[in-house]
Amino acid sequence: MTKPKIAIVAGGTGGHFFPAKALAMQLRDRHYPILFMTDKRVEDPQLAEWHDVQQFIVDGAGIAKKSFTQKIFNSFELIKGIAQAHTILRKNPVAAIIGFGGYPSIPPLVAARLISKSKRPKILLHEGNAVIGKANAMLARFATTIATSFPEVIGVPNNIPTQITGLPVRPDITTLYPSSYTTPENEISLLIWGGSLGAAIFSEVVPQTLSNLPAEIKQRLRITQQVRKEDIERVEQFYKQANIQATLAPFLTNVADLLKKAHLVIGRAGGSSVSELALAGRPAILVPYPYAANKEQDYNALALAKEGAAWVIKQSDLSISTLTSLLSDLLTNPDRLAHAAASHKLAYPNAAKDLADLIESYIH
């Protein structure tokens, strides 16, 4: 018997795209035909891997923290996207549609709600952060249920059913769980990442901080750092002058291997990053992105800090002296790193399976 089609909606950036892909692969293994809708930011090579998945690019744009003029223009983009998505869904009926948050979710899910009740798909949301995003908060009224990545998510309406599934991540990272942690001995492996393209502030503060560490620590450091393309040459030269071994790249492709080797991670606190750290069982220094519309990274980081798995520094407080003090303490007291690694409690290795199960429960 042919199984009903399921639509997945996610933005083109890694934080939304990779969880959507992990779910799509799980549903595809169960022989469900998949329809995938995303926005213009998605990279073609990523979509090319989905040769057997229907793919559509839908117009849309965010309106949070925009100027009045930009809000007007972006609102028209959203309306255009709703019309496009409505046409796609009428021509390709689906039994369920699930959105992973962010403004790209708005047009397809609103379009699904506009379909006549007898043909309307089940509408599900996935919230990957510890506070509900603005898009999901707006769409929640239409939702059949909301899947979450944290036991407590601030702002979820009381009248909408929720279920903890965790955030689906790339299969190679899921296989890291359960993971052992060995404190650094001869070499100290530091992984510095910062969003899909690297955070500029890490390129400024981290190299200077590491150069301030005692010589006996510097010679043991093995750095892997995500750095913006335009900053690589400058940062590379700095590390060479400081006699610190470093590998730099604008995009990290072997993340599972890097996490497995890492003794400490420095980075942002997006939903995907937090889930990957928990699955790998790695201690982290988290610097939440300060301009997020809903301060979601602050809440994500706080969740890890509360369990003792991470240390949090606000970007406004991130300085060479602050980071030098913390790193000096941690690297000379490796038992603190081991304790943090063992403190992770937010790992959900079956997130893709559990989310697929949840979808199936509503369409059968």
C-alpha cells in the first residue's frame, strides 16, 4: 500500500536544515514520500543529495528587528510565499506537514492551514530551543502538536500538546552517543566553532587569549577553528607567530571526528550545537549570539550551565582577560572538564526516530 506524503519545512541554514534532513532520511527509510520546502539560503549541493525528494524553494523573509520599510517589504515576500506554498500543497497533497521554526516555516504552514478542513494536513512544529521562537509562537495556534528539544520550553501555549523528542542531528554525530571522555594529557584539543560561517568575535578574542596562556600549555594546544574566509589569513599568521598549532576553515565538514577528539569546545549556543555537544558529551564554553530575536541561545546555554556541562560568557562580557582566566583554570584543572563532560543530561540519540514516530501517530 502506498504511504501518504509528508511535507518538511526548514530554512536553508545548518541549524534548521540538518535536523530536517535527519528526519527526512528517517521517514524515507520508512517508505514515506517526502516533500521538502525551504528558502533561498539553502546550498545546492545539500539539496542534490536528496535526488528522490521533491524540493521547492519558497519566498519569505523575516520581520523581527527590521526597519518599518523592511517589514513592509518582507511582509509582501511572506504573502507571496504563502501563495506559492498553497499552490504546491494543492498540487501535492500531504497527510502531515512539520516545520522546524524560523521565518521559512511561516508561508508553508499558513498555506496548510488555509486548505479546506477535509483535506488539511496535520500541522506539527518542532522547537529546537529552550524558548519558543517567534515564528513557532505565531504558528502554534494552528499546530496539532509541538515536539521539543528541552524538557521545559518557555512560551509554549498550555493548550497545545507537546512531546520531548530532542533535536534530530546528523547520523555521524548520533553515533557518538554514548561517548567517553578522556582528560587531556600530552595534547589539548580545542574546537572553536561559531554558527554556520564562524563568529567574527572568536577570530578576534580566542587567538589573543590562547597566546596569553603559559608556554607549557601553548605547546600542547591543537586548535581547530571555524573562521570566516576573509579572516583566515590574518588568524593563521597570528597563530604561527604565537607558535600554536592550528587548523582553520570557513566550514567544518568532519564535525563528528572533531567533537570526538575535542577536550573542550568554544562556540555559540544554537539548538543544533547544544544537541551535538550533549550527544558527544563534551564540555563547552558558550557565548550566546546576542542578536537573536528571542534570546533563545541565552536560554539554551543556561540549560547546559545549570547541569554543570558548560560555562557561559555573555558576548558583552567576552574579553581576552575573562577568557584567559577561565581557560587557564580549566586547562590546569582537567578534572573540571571531565566533570562537565559527565554532566550532560540533554542527549536524545533517538530524536529522528521519535519525531518520525510522533508524525506517524497522527497520520494513522
